Amino acid sequence: MKTILMISATIALSACYISVKAQMVIPLYKTIPNSKPNNIVEKSDSTSVRGKVSNVVLPTITAYLPEKSAANGVAVIICPGGGYSYLVVNHEGKDVAQEFVKRGIAAFVLKYRLPNDLIMINKEIGPLQDAQQAIKIVRERAVEWHIDPAKVGIMGFSAGGHVASTLSTHYQKSVIDNPFNISLRPDFSLLIYPVITFQDSILHKGSKKALIGENASVEKVNEYSNELQVTTDTPPAFIVHCSDDQVVPVANSVNYYTALQKHHVKAELHIYEAGGHGFGMHNATTSDNWMDRCFNWIAANKLFSEPQK
């Protein structure tokens, strides 16, 4: 009996070890760019169901990696939402990453800096810097992590969708140190009830105020209204939104989809009748699972490859 208990305990400890080892927290920088001395202390409530982190001063990615034998070469960098005021690190981060790993996809939850004049010289480029640095790191370490560097995507929820769509449309302008000119362009975008625009009629006021300020110039508003920045080279996109979203109007997604279509970029848009905003992976108003649609889209675009041996 003691032997059985000892074996069971060993298995349990091994499982814990594997679980911890599968998640690596990786600082984005040795020296954080665009920063200034401050006394800001990060606040975290990552134990709650949604998880909430604010006052980010040390940006990181947390890596969730499938076993080598299960890896199909695809990777996704996940940008949680929170109106550029905080990050929903579980509901729109860890939980989603774990679902990707089940499908052999490497996932990286990005803890990006939130716009704050107290910690950044130029707050409007801080989140984009962190997204660019994240995709650079993933491509630099692609061999180590069994990733195809040509199959690295960006995913964003709500304001994280603005980070993701900004990376998708502003990748040619590097705001980080990139001496080896590693491509900062995502190979695809997954945008879930995303903030896309700062145009007055359909904007999310909090996100605009946090990133560029309430009284930003027309030129600055247009620069960060990402539906206006789409080109023929913008990455393909999978987009999810709800008609009854009272926080981020569905027109954000519709207009981005329309811009992609205008420029002949492949895209798929799913608009649910109900569900509101911030539902994460589970829209309680329908039995349909948008994550299944997402995996179907990834497969249809031939992003899956054979598991590496």
C-alpha cells in the first residue's frame, strides 16, 4: 500500500513539474525601451476567474508549449483586453492559451505595458513596442520551441484587439531595436470583440483616452484607427463580435473586415446575435463554440503542419 501511495505521489509531483515547466515567463527586454524612472508597483489579482493585472512595468510573455511530438508548428501571441487600463490575464489569456496547446499550437500570453505617462516617454507606442518585441522573440527562438517562423499569429481581445490590429497594420514601422530585421508582421490575426478604431461614432472612449488622449489630432486618430491602415499586405484575419456589444460596437469588426475585403485580404467574420462583451471563450447565449470556428479557419488556411518528430 505504501508503495502504491509513493508511486501515486511521484506521478502527481511529476505532473506538477511538467505543468510548471510548460509555462515559462520570459521578460521581453534586458533594458526596457521608452521607459523612465518611476515608483509604480504592479498590481495583480491573477487568482480570480478573470484575472486582473494593472500597472505593468516589466512586460513579459508567458509561454505555453505543447510537447514536441504534438507541436504542429503554429504559434499565437495572445493580447488580453482591459481597455488599456488593466489586463484580463486568465479569461482572455491563460485559459485561451491552454486551449491552443491542446491543439498542438504554441501560445504566448503577452503582459504588455499599459499607456502611462509616469512610466513611458511616449505612451502611445508602448503596447506596440511590446507586441513587436514578442513576435521578434518568438521568431528568434522558433527552432527551440518547435515553431514554424512563418506561422506566427497575433490574437487580441477587446483593447488587446487594438494591440493586435495595430501590430497587423503598423509592422513596417519598427518601434523596437531590431538589428537583424526579423519580420514583425504576424502571419495571421485573431480578433475577438476587438477595439479597432478611434473614430468618434463607434470608438471605445476609454481606450482612445488611455492611448492617445481625448483631444488627439485628426491625424493621430486616423493613425490608430486600424481599419484605415489596411493594405494588401495586412495579415488574414479571423474576427468574432456580437451585435449587442454595448462596450465596443460591432462596427469596429465590420469595418475592419470590409477594409480587408477591399484590399483582397482573406478574412472570416462571425457576428453573433447576442453575447455582449468580454465573454472570453464562452458566449453563454449560444451553443456554438467560436473557438471551434477559429481552429477550422486556421486549418482551412493551411496553417497546421504535420507534428514534428
